Amino acid sequence: MSLSREAIVEGLRGILGPEAVVTDERVLVENSVDNFRKLQNIFDVHVMPVPAAIVTPTNAREVAAVLTWANEHGVNVIPKTGGTATEGGLESAVPDSVIMDGSAMNEIVKIDPYNMQATVQCGVPLQVLEDRVREHGLTTGHSPQSKPVAHLGGLVATRSIGQFSTLYGGIEDMVVGLEAVFPNGEICRIKNVPRRAAGPDIRHIVIGNEGALCFITEVTVKLFPYLPENNRFLGWTLMDMKTGFEVLREVMVGGYKPSVARVYDPGDAGLHFSHFAAPDDCVLLFMAEGAEGIAKATADGIQAIVDRHPECTQVPSEYIETWFNDLCWGPDKILAEDERIRQTRNVNRTTEISADWSSINDIYQAARQRIIDEIPDITMMGGHSSHSYINGTNMYFNYFFNVVDVGPEEETEKYYLPIISIIVEETLKRGGSIVHHHGMGKARAPWVRDEYGSSYYMLETLKTSFDPNGIMNKGTIFPI
């Protein structure tokens, strides 16, 4: 028999004390959704199940105590730190869930410049860590658009990627070791070593688990030299995405490691580069960084590759540097965007996938055209590639639509999910991955079996082994 809301709150207060258990109805309602259903908060129209409480533990032992109790009583727990999720991973899928907010666990445990790593609790904001390590002439190398507001625990849990990933890699390439707590209360620490061959790499059970397997309490990440004085910026306009993808491929196959490597289609380019790009132009851009000799060699090598494509027209480097200096999306921009939506009911959404070089342009063309043809009220349909590898790249679809003839609470069902469905269908039929870095959440969970194919057995076994009672973030990755 499930516990009543009152019993859940009473049990949590007995574990953590009343001050660590939030039951304010307004706060609970606002935390019933994340950015997947952001219009519910923007317009204050909420239809998702309301959590029973938000708890704020301060250490791994308290996390373990709450999870053990929830596991015994069948109470759904939603792990959370910074709250920047976009795919429904933080929304409450069932009534009377408990949100486990790790933001109070915000200690920078150690910055170790000699071994080039930093250890932090899960609630440390990435911007705070970045500012601290820069005092040592170092950087995390991780810079997602959400950098000013994202926390380390959530970044690891969602397998985040930053805007400099082509050089530094995704968060999975940066994590050295970590600590996590499982539903039965087991506290597990993976030690900090540069590499080991002692069986499977168990870090990856935790990295990207989206709170569906465990709660991350501590993370150790690599650090890198910070040398902004050596940054080199390069940019070109061109007429089609296919050429842009080909240039990206040649740069990656050539062994170059720019920190930023992107190509924008005309729709997306118009949002950022209209001061120099014509309405039909694509924009190709790169940034090289690191030690002076490396940055110069990288920029020179890229220049030589693009020079073999006469259809690319170079633009002044300061245009790209100006764009680069305004990349992150802090609280001020978030509030301004919310107000724009409130006034216009014109909504901006994104969906990102990945594929090999042979397939990426076909996925982009097919999905883009279908969305234009099939989805009503589209006002802009575009996208860009921003994370490349030797064997392929990503596609970040960026689109705007007017919310017409439905309430704000119905926007997701009328527009967002049908658009995701088109992108997923076109990606799966060509062998790509339906999510590159935002996580499955609840938005893309219905396609998890299609994404994994025969390897779904392995994923499902992790869930049934580590969370046999199904109390971790119901509906995320694994659909209800």
C-alpha cells in the first residue's frame, strides 16, 4: 500500500529534520516540470502531478538514508541539482514524488593543479568551479550553454557536452572518478586514476544515468591549461550544408582538434550572423586554442582545408570572436526569453541527434523538410552542427513556432513531441542516435528500445539490478 503525502513528509522530516524538507505548495508546483514543459511555469498553468516534498541533503549519508527509506516504501525519487534539464528528466511523472535536490552539497573539495583535477560535490555550479580553477591558470574545458546555472552532478548525470567538445570531449571524457548512492543506500566511490583495465569501465553506469539508477554526490574532473591569449577564430559563408559537413569531416579526419567547429544553416545563421551573412548563407566557423604552437598549427591546417573549397568565402575573424564572447545562457537571458514567450506565444525549441558522415546531411534535409511540411505554425526551422568526431557529427535542430488554438499546457503535445517524433524517425531509419547530449529524459523515452536495439537487454538489466523496486525517477529513460 502506497504512503499518503502526509506520511511521506513525516518520514522525510524524521530522517533529515523539518528544515531540509520543503512542502510549500507553490514551490512544489513549479518543480513539477522542467524546461520540457517550460510553458507551464511561464504561464502558471500546471497539469503535472505535484511532488510531495523537496529534500535538501548535505552529504552522501543523508542521501543514502532518504533513498533507503524511499526504496522500502516505494516512493519515487527525482534526483536534481541545477534544474536546467530540457527533456522532462526532472518532471514528476507520478503523484507524491520526492525531489532530491543536491544543490546544498556545494563544496569544492579540492583543486589539484599538479595532478590536473578538481573534486567537487554535486551541487557546485560549473561557473563557480570554472572561476576558481582559472585563478590557477586552468579551465575545466566544459562550457555548455547552461554554464552559468548548471551544476556538476546534473551535468554528469545527463552526459552533458560543452561548446568546446571537439578539443576537450564530452563530460564522460572529463570525469576521473565519482561517488554515487544507489536505491538500497549503498554508497559507491570510483577512485581517481588516469586509466585502468580492471574490467568494464563502471564510471559509465553512473555517467548519463539521468537519475534513473542512482544519485551522484561527488565528482572529480580533469583540468586543462587556460590560454585564451592564443585563441584563433576563423569563419566563412557558403551556400549549402553538405559542403559544410564535408569541411568538418576533412578537418576531423585530418587530425585537427579545434575547440569549436560548427556549420549553421541559413535559418539558424540568421539568428546569430545576419550582420554579415546573407539570408541564404550557411556559416562555417572554428576556434583553435591551447599552447601557441598548437593553436597556430590547428588554425593553419583548417585554413588550408577550407581553401580547397572555393565556394567558401572567408569573413573577418572578429565577427566570429564577437559571437564567441556571447555564447552562454545565464539567468538574465532565461528571464528575457520567458518574457518574450509570454508576450508573443512564439516558442523556441531544440532537438539534437548524431550520425556518421554518410548520413548526417540526409537526416538534416529529410527532418527539416518534414517539419516544415507537417507541423503547423512554424516560424523558423533551422539548425547547426556543433560537435564533431572522426567518424561523424551531431545535428542540433533549432526551431520556432507560434502556439495557436491551444493552451500553454498543451504546447508540448501539439508541437514539441510531434517535431521530436519526426526527427527521431528520420534519424533511426538512417542508423543515427536519437539524442546526442540533452539526455533521453521522459521526452524521448518512448523510443529507448528502438535506440538500443538488441543491446536494450544490457540497459534493462542495469535498471532491474540497481533499482528493482523502480523508485528512481520513474519514466526517465525507461518509459512507464
